[in-house]
Amino acid sequence: MNEHMNFQTIGSSFIVLAKTFTNDAWVDVVDILSRDRSPSNQCIKNPTYAHYEKNNNQTVGCGMYLQTYIYFYSFFILINLTFLNLFIAIILDGFFETRD
């Protein structure tokens, strides 16, 4: 992906998932992670550690289309629904407190 948005550390992984949760370019993240081999994307299917070392410790593998979409759509739906319900619950709680 790039030096700031990747899954190499916990912090950068959290940033990617936060961008997904806030709808900030999450479609781009999914598109990048699901790319298969093409003329513009020269990747290796099922790379080994030797491929990784040969490429100066940069990833060389292809994305997994179905798994990427399943993961990100389920993450997006579960997180958004959870926080939407929390937001509504907080608003309703405040409404009922002011009503009493």
C-alpha cells in the first residue's frame, strides 16, 4: 500500500481500520488489497520468504479478492452497526433523562 497505510505494525493496521471505519478512502484500501496479477500489478502468487528477501523486504504477493471483500464488508457492517446503535442509545438515554 504505502509507508503510512499498511498492515506491518499494529499502529499502522489500526490506522487502516480506522480509515475503513470512518469511510475515508476505504474503497481504495479494499481495491489495493484485492488486486490480482495484471500488466500494471506484477505480483507473485503464493510468494515465499525468499521472494520477500529478494525484493528488499517489500511484499510481492497478490491480493485475495474474495477474502478481502468478505473481511472489509463484514468489518464495515459490524463496526458501523455497533457504533450506530451506541450513538442512538446515547441520544435516547439523553432524551429520556431530560424528559423525566
